[in-house]
Amino acid sequence: MINQHILKELESIVGKGDILTEKEDRICYSYDATTLKFLPDAILFPENAMEISRILKIANREKIPVFPRGAGSGFSGGSLPVKGGIVLATSKMDLILELDEENLTIVVEPGVVTERLQKFVESRRLFYPPDPASLKFSTIGGNIAECAGGPRAVKYGVTKDYVLGLEVVLPTGEILSTGVKTVKSVAGYDLTKLMVGSEGTLGIITKAILKLIPLPETKNTLLVLFKNIDNAAVAVKNIIKAKIIPSTLEFMDSSTIKCIEEYLHLGLPKETGALLLIEVDGFREAVEIEKNKISEVCKSLNPLDIKIAVDPQEQEKLWEARRAVSPAIGKLSPSKINEDITVPRNKIPEMLRKTYKIADDFKLNIVCFGHAGDGNIHVNIMTDRENKEEMERVEKAVKRLFSETLELGGTISGEHGIGLTKAPYLKMELGEIGYSTMKKIKELFDPNNILNPGKMFL
Ligand SMILES: Cc1cc2nc3c(=O)[nH]c(=O)nc-3n(C[C@H](O)[C@H](O)[C@H](O)COP(=O)(O)OP(=O)(O)OC[C@H]3O[C@@H](n4cnc5c(N)ncnc54)[C@H](O)[C@@H]3O)c2cc1C
């Protein structure tokens, strides 16, 4: 517990209204999307980098752990206060500071919600592509810390491709500026890239310079239903072979489709074994050509149905199924373990077969969907965290899942990060030298291990 004297000192930094210590408030900041729970001692709501710097100096002096938190929507337990201490919430730092339409950059504070930023720039016909499915509530700080990706990653890349510079408060309280507004900069090590995806273990992001691009003129959406996942996979391969990079290329397996159908009653044919949701964007003429080519590729593989949407309302309807995935599958069990393995995209069918075998071997209910364009498979193990015996099987299944993913040349996390839940497996992917090099970087930045301890490294 943090003693009263220190709490008073922290209160003098943020102000009386911006520190919470009551149990009911602490419970609200004890969990994230993993549904794991750890109670913090206090929650602070700083308003700027200077306040955060002062907080971190005290935390260092007193060896109090500090856990940065955006919206708490993380799927790997990154923001959980696993050792008590302080949750440092960024919700009061939510200003859009500067839009530069000549250099196509924008400067924002970390607490800005992703969708707010996107709507703001789109109203000026500019585009910030990273689109995690959580964009209605996740924050830019959380997106940068996790290097969030989304359906558009296949064409536009992920968060790291749009971060030009950062202001970061280091664990020792010093304030670091990285990067510049230009696309080119090779002055020394790329500290910006080091911070992106560092999951709040190396510093607290207090400002970000982001790159923007022009908003595509138009987009078309195609929903293609196949009898089986193999045909869907061939379609993905052939679309790319036809030299088309769609802006999204999403898939769902038969179990996910069944859940969606039960949830939304969309009237999808019973025999649907796989579904692709494909979007192309750009100049009108190019979009037309690409849409037709994709349609031809899919038709040659005997789809059950192809629906094409050109206007925004119809497109929204086709996206309905994709957006309903989380709530629809959430009805299957009290909790779910959501892994986000990623393999080279031509290995998706093989990885799915391996995953279903794991489900059989460990008698688990697993549903899969994800981003076919970039090989990112969301493997959802539908379970009950309270069932100890089942959780033991889940743990073994996850280990085998990761091991088979790595054998296929993949990664244990495409976008959710390592955080708490994947920390035991990080070494499997990095090896001894990779792991110890990263740990040394953490020790260099955070000698007292006060910032997000217990995350990434065991
Ligand atoms: C329904 C749903 C759908 C999702 N879909 C996607 C998806 O498509 N793609 C994807 O990538 N993720 C997805 N996620 C996961 C999650 O939304 C992302 O990881 C997101 O980037 C987290 O943002 P947040 O603001 O909630 O961060 P939090 O969960 O609060 O924190 C995440 C990590 O960032 C750190 N952090 C937060 N703010 C800062 C800061 N200012 N400085 C330093 N560190 C900080 C925290 O300590 C923690 O380690 C999804 C989650 C849900 C619940």
C-alpha cells in the first residue's frame, strides 16, 4: 500500500480531484479486456508531461510500480496493475494539438480516442489508416504502445508506419523527444520505433507526431461465401497473385459464421464454411477494375454467394457480420482466451488445420477469424477461467499453438502484444540472445523496474 504521506505528495501534483483511492474506484481500474483483475492502490489522472515526470520521480524514489493505462482495452493484460501501485490514466490528456496540412502530420496527446482522430482528419479529406477493431474506445497512446493493427494493415501497414516522433517521459522522470516531422530522419538510433510497441515498459508517451495520407476517393466492399476454408485461402492467394492489394481482406471460419448467424440472423446459407470480407479503395476507376478482378478470381472458385456493396450504407451492412464477431462468440462461454498468432499468409490453411487438431486433442472449443491478408489469425479459445481443469488444458493448448506457429515461420502476437499473458512464451520466439538483449534495454531505461513491472519479461 502507498502510505498517506506519499498519497498527499502525489495529490499535490495532479490536484485533489485527479487521484482516486476508494475501493470502488480502484476496482474500475483493476481489469482490461482479458478480464483478469489486479487492484491498484491509486489511480492518477495527470494533465501533462511535467506532472508525469514528477510522479515518476516519486515512484522511483519510493519504488512504487506505475502502470500506464489508456482505455484498458488491451488483450494481453498490458495495463493491469499486477503489483498494486499506481495506475496512470491518460484520459485527461486528450487534445488534438496541431494539424499540419502542408506536411501531412498531426500532433496529438495520448488519450485521444482512435476514432475521434480518424473522424477529425477524414473531415479534411485526410487519412490515418491504423484501424484496430477497438477504435471506438482505444486510445492513440495505447495503440502506439501496442503497435496496434487492424483490417487495413494488409495495404496500409500498422501503427508504427504512421508514428514520426514522440514525446516520452522516461521511467526516471526525464522527458525525451524522439523523431521529427519529416518522413526522412536517420540521426542516430531510431528511438521512436523502439518506443512503438514497447507496451508501456520503457516510457510514458505524452505526445505523438503522426503521419497522415490523402483519404482514398472511394471504396467498394465484397462479401464472398465459400463452402470451405481451402477455397477461401486459394481466393486470397489468387487475389494477391493478380497484383491486387485490397485495403482489407478478412476471413471467418465456419464456427464463427455459425455464431454470427445465431446472433444476427443474416440468412447466410447453412453450408457456408468460410467467408471473406474484402475491401478495395483508391481512385474510382482503379477501384472498379480491382473489384471486377477480385470478383472474377472468386467466381472461378465456386463461391456460394458474392455480395458487392458500392455505397456506404450497403458497405456498413456487409461489415455488420465482422463487427458482431466479438459479441456473437462471447455468448459461447463465460470467458475466452484470444490469441493473435500470425503466419505467412500462404500458411493460413495449414495453421488452421493445426489449430483445429489442437482443439480436438485438448477437447476445447476454438473459433477462428482474422486478417487473411496479413496472416493474422484470431484463435479464440472459448472457456471458463473458473474451471481449473479446463484452464490446465488451455495452457497446454496455447503452448502447442505457439510452437506450431513458430515452426511455420510466424509470430506469437501480430497485434495484441506480450503484456502479462504471453510473457511466459516470449523467449520461445526470441531465443536467449534476443530475449536478454531486450531485457537489457528495459534495465537501461528503467533501472528500478518501476514502469509496468511484470510485463513482457518474467
Ligand atoms: C473488442 C476489441 C477489439 C480489438 N481489436 C484490436 C485490433 O483489431 N487490433 C489491435 O491491434 N488490437 C485490438 N484490440 C486490443 C486493444 O484495443 C489494443 O491493444 C489497443 O491498442 C489498446 O489501447 P488502449 O488505449 O485500450 O490501451 P490499454 O489497454 O489501456 O493499454 C495497452 C498497453 O499500452 C500501455 N499504454 C497505454 N497508454 C500508454 C501511454 N500513453 N504510454 C505508454 N504506454 C501506454 C499500457 O501500459 C499497456 O501496456 C482489441 C480489443 C478489444 C477489446
